Amino acid sequence: MSGSIKVGGHTVFVHTGASGAGTLSVQGQNGNVLLSDDGTAVSLGNNVRLPASGGIKDSSGNNILTESGGNVSIGDIRLHTNSAVRDSSGNAIITDVAGSAVVAPSAGGIPPGAIMAFAMSSAPSGWLVCNGGAVSQSDYSALYSAITNTWISTWVAGEAIIAGEYRVTIADGSIYVATTTGTTSGSDLTNDSGVSWTSSTNFLLPDLRGEFLRGWDNGKGSDPNASTRRGGDNVGSYQKYAIKQHGHTANIYAGNGALAGMNNSPAYHQQGNTHFNLYNTGVSTTTFSITSENLADEIRPRNMAVNYCIKY
């Protein structure tokens, strides 16, 4: 059933379609649709203009859309749970994810899964700190669709497991969390006899605390040990620190007397900031003691700490 209501000779309200269904629209004097409701969503027309003063207000009189000097300002517009602001094709462009408004990449937003460095200790709205934490697949569905289980280690036979650790099965990629501590020994997590597991609907964020990032080799060969990375030559794989195999040569001067007659008195040599002490122990093996400046528990360049976060 279709019909219309006219005010002052102009059609204002129009209903098209069956009774109790169809579309209800509000039209302007020239017949342009200003507002329409198809029963599932309310849409603004293409040429809705704000008054020169004032604006569109909510039921309490608060401005939600105002115009000044040709610029439109948005007030406190809140989305209902599981709702979205959509484009003319019905695609969500702004959604509410865990209490934060997320702009879709198609509308110029940053895509889920992007990692950025921030100069503050907390994550900004719409981001999570890359701390290896477990988050819900359903609460952060867009992020999970982007990275899935990339950052969760696969099962490794004979590996020591601590209760609370997450692993992905080799067989089908399902996520499990350890409920006991032990060593894996079965053919897969679901059949393992050394550790108890329970299935999980969480997934893990990247843990980039204290880590340097490296571009994915992807078969290029710049990473000569790519195949032995934890997780293989893939995004999200891990590699421990290492020193490239190499050798050193140095000229050692015995000082007073021949080296063979030193009787455990060290021959001293300095090369740059590295100091060598050579001892003749009276046997066929000669030992070195080496000291250097700026010693630490790792090999590292100069660095500054940032907070890596991931977009959800």
C-alpha cells in the first residue's frame, strides 16, 4: 500500500510498498528525499543542508550536527551496540569496537593489523599494546580476521610448556592453552600426554616488548637463517640473537724472555679497546682471557624505547 501526505500543496511524507512494510520518506518541496526509513535503517538524502544558524539536535536539545563558515561539526553522537555508521551501499564505515569508534579502511581509516610506534606508555583509542596478551576473537573480530593465529607459536615436539601458554595445533590450526606445566610428547596438542590443554576462543597479540623488528625475508635470502626461525620464514616468526661466525688474529708479544719459559706469567697485548692476556700453562694448550669495554648481556646497537601498538 502506497500513499502520501501533503502540506501546503507539497508532498512531505511518502510511503511506498506493502502495508506495514516498505519505505517511508520525507521529501522537500522539489521532491528530493531528505530522510528515508526502509524498516532496517534511517538514511539522509544527498542534499540535506544545515541551517545557517543552529543545527540538528538530539531530544535534549544538544547539537549533534552544526555548521559554521561552511564547516560541519559533529557533536556527541553515540552508536548503539553492534551498530555502525554506513555508506550509501550499506557498508560500515564507523563501528563501535570494545568502546572505541573504529573508522573502516575504505573510509580512510588505518587497517586492522597495522603496527605503529608511539611515544607514550599507553595505547591510544582503537589500538592495543603489543604485549603478547590474549584477547577475544569476537571482541576484536576485525583484528583476528587480519592476523588470525600468526603470532601464536605452533606445537613443537619435546618442548617445555608452562601452564597458561598458548599454542596452535599442527593439524588444523586450532588454538589451545596449556592448563598444566610439562613437556610435550604426543603427535599433536590434542593427543599430547605430557601437558593438559583446553581449547580457546582467544588469540595472541604480537609481543614486541624489547624487540627489534625485521622485514619478512619471504625467500629473498637476506636472512640466511630464515628457515630455522621459530615459525619458519613467515610473518610473526621469531629469531634469537646470534653472532656471525668469524675469527680474530692478533700479534702477541711475550715481553721479557721466550713464551715457553714464562711459567704462567701473562703476555699482554692491547688492540683498540680489547685486551688479551696469554698464559703459558706448561702444557700444549694455551689459554686467553679477553676483556672489553661496554660489556653487556646482549649484542645491541644504540637504541631508544618506543611503545609498539597494533590497530584493531
